[in-house]
Amino acid sequence: MAALTENPGCSRRRIVDAAGLKAHELADRLGHPTLRGQSPFAIETGNRFEDRLKKRSGYALLVEALAPFVDLPAPPDLNVEDVNSVGRLADAQTWMEARVAKTDEALARIARGGADAPHVVDHPVLRLDLTGSSVNLEPDALAFRVGDRLELVEIKSYAVIDGQADPAKVSATAAQSAVYHMALRATLERLGFDPELLAWSVILVAPRNFGRTPTAHRIPLRKKSAALARVLGSVPRVGELLDDLPHDLSFDVGSTNTDSRAASEALNVVVSAIDALYVPECVQNCDMAKFCRSEAWSNDDPSRVGRTARDSLAGVSSLSEALALARSANATDGSDAEVGGALRDAFGALERARARSGDQSLLSRTVTDGPR
Ligand code: SF4
């Protein structure tokens, strides 16, 4: 979701997701293992905090933290529906289907407001149609019915100090919750209920002041949700992307290549045939980033120096070409005339600056540094 919302124009990532491939496994097979990932320590800390709120305190700590916003009965009167109670089934797909069905059933009971409705749904699985391909979302978010509305809850292990958390982390939580919010609204609609039952916010539960005591804060979601809907509404559906690809294109190269190196090369050809829209921010959002970055560098693609350069140099296929345009004495009258004029102006300004500062390496350093 982060890869899609941060870089919605990238067909490659959309196709990889639609094919049901795990991007980090594909990157590994291509010989460019992923750079990112949470540290095992951070994951362990997060899991421990969540476990304490739920299982180890019998949900009592969670109920206590939520009390300023949600009036829930204390255990043992608290009715919890743990979707994982479907047990381990024959295969991952059947297990996932069973969890989606159990989440649907629990949400329907909550939405109807019956006496037997759970107060908490733990380990829900929400299904969302993401511009033509179906995805399962597994939030640690929980839903409650309080009076006539449902609340979404997200548990995080970063600290809230004197009522303030790191704004970047809060913003990332809001972006993530906006996706769950969208999926929950879609599920309610699919089940025949009014999606307005769901509050336009998420309740964040996190540790207070580096301690182990949880605290809760409400984060509004209307703006994030509207931005997410705008992004998703503007990208082409997966079917349209597939129409532009060769009909015999397949990621399944293993059956014809027993040699792993040959298989990796064949996979490289397949992945490279699908348009990408690399930007340096991909490193934070997409497990394919190392592969796409290497490709952008070997193609001398303007995107390797950032989104602004890529957009400003639209129609110019490489940085060498941009440099040639900047250095050319004469104006061109082709499609690159406007970009060429801007580059010549910028290059002239840079030369004047270099002449004044005496730094002759300024321009060459900009275009020759390698990837780090
Ligand atoms: S890393 Fe590659 S596949 Fe992923 S979003 Fe960026 S360009 Fe697309």
C-alpha cells in the first residue's frame, strides 16, 4: 500500500502485486535483496506491547487505555472475538478465507447491534478491492460498537511523551489507518450496512513517556482518507495495465530454467519489460527498490536524482542527454525545446556561479557520483 500510494504511477509494482508475488522474494530472486525492514528488536518490542495490552492482561489494559474515548465493559464481561480462533487450516489460502468470513460475520453482528455482538474484534482480516486486484489486510486494529458507531483502534509501540508523539510516526500511522478505514467502510457496504457507522478517526494506543503504561489519542482521518481515495481513483485499474503488456509475459521462469542464474536473468528480462517509475523515495516504500535503482542508474535515468528532476526533464531519456541539451549552444525546436531552454538557462547560471566561486568540479560532481 505504501508503494502504491507513494508512487501510484508505477505499473511494475502494481503488476507484481496483482500477480500475488511477494516483492521482497522477487527482489531476492533478481539478485537485489531488499534494503529495508524493521529491526527484529523493534518488532519484538511492538509485539510485546501489543501482547501485554491484549492476551497477558486479558484485554483489561486495552479497555483501561481506551476509557477516555470508549466506554467498554471490563473483563470478564468484555466480549472478544478473536478471528484467529478459526485454527490452522489445510493451507494458507483456506485459512485466510476462513478469517475473512469470520471477520465479516463479527462485523455484521456489531453493525446490527445485537446483545451478542463482540466489543472487540482481534486479528481481523479485511478484504479490499485495490483498483482491480483483491488484497487482504491484517491490521492489529480492532473495531467496537459504542452507541451507534464503530471505532478503529491501532496499537503502536512508539512513545507518546507529554501527550506528543513523533509527527512523522503519527502521520505514517494515519496513512496506514486510512487504508484500514477504507477497507472497513467497503466491508460494511458489502455486508449491506451504512459505512457511516464507522467514526472518521482512529484511536492510537501507545506507551506513555517510554514506560509500559498505555495511553490513547484520537487521530482524525478524514483528510488522509480523502487523499487516499483521490490517489486510488486516479490510477488505472490492473486490467488496463495488463492490456498493455505482451500476452505471453510470465513471471514463471523457473519451469523452463533449472539453472538458478539463468532463471534470475530470465526473470530480469520479464521484470524489466514492465514500466517502472523509480524515484529515490522508493527505497523507503518498496522492496523492489534496489533492483529498480540499479536499473535507473544503468539507464542513466533522470529519476535517479529525484522526483523533481524526473518531472522537470519529462521527455528527456537520460541525464547525459540533459547535459548535452544544457551545453548545446543552439536552441532546438523539437518536443524538448522548452526543457532544453530551461536547461541552458540553468547551465548558464551554474557556469557564472562556478566562475565566481572558482569551483570547477561543481557540475561534474553532480552527475558522476555513484549509487550508495
Ligand atoms: S521500487 Fe520499482 S517497483 Fe517499487 S515503486 Fe519504485 S519503481 Fe515501482
